[in-house]
Amino acid sequence: SPDHVLRCSQAFKSGTFLFSDPEEPGATLSFGSGKRSSMQAILAAIVLPPESYSPSVVMDPASGGVQDPFEKVLHVMRSMKLTRSLHHRRSDGLLSGVVSKIGSGSHGPKDQFSFYSPDFVPVGTFLEAGLTSPPGELATLNGIHGLSNAL
């Protein structure tokens, strides 16, 4: 939605993202370093807002269907209510072998912009409807097998 894109671009510019937990009114978490283009703030802005996983968005046939493999891992972690301990840091190895298995390793993108082309259209329903599915480009046999093993 336009609001979601606006929040993501604001997180990019400001380097911070404030998340208000809908289950705990008044509880907020801050993500990011405060420096422009903080990846922590950008990723939080992408995956944490309720519209990212809202049933009405999920049921809309034009709103995706094929998710980025890393998003799938995050959704599984969220559904299991995974929480991090205070001693965990980014280097704790929580996701260390997973990203390379699912095709999202740090040296995996074909260029500096993304892991997949924004114009990718898989055959079938997407082609018939005139829709694109950029994450579908990662749906290779190796990627699907790696994702299954990672989950």
C-alpha cells in the first residue's frame, strides 16, 4: 500500500523505525542506528507493520503469493513466537547458515540492487493476469530445497 511504502522510505531516510506492538498498547520498540539507510530500520519497516501480514492483503490475488525466502523464514520465526535473549546480538549465529541455503547470501545478488529482477514474470497464472513476481525468480530447485531444509 502507499502508506507501507511511505513508512519504508521514511525508515530509509531517518535510519529509525518505531514499532508499536498491537498486542501490548503503549509498548514500542525502536529499530535502526539513526543513520540514513540503516538496514535494521528498513527491514523492520518492511516486515513488522500489521499490513505486511494482514489477512485482507494475503487474500488479495494481486498482492503477491510468492514471498522472498527470507520473509518466509521470518514469518515462521514470528509464528513460533521466537524471542531473542538479551545476550543475543546480530553475530550470534541465529540465521548464519540459513541465508546462504535459501538463496539470500551476502554474495548472492546478481547486481547491487537485488537478488531478483523487478520485471520477472513466471509462467502460469501470473503471466495470464499480467502480474510480475520478482521473488519467484528465486524459486529454483536449489532454492526451494534449501528453504525446506532451513525451515
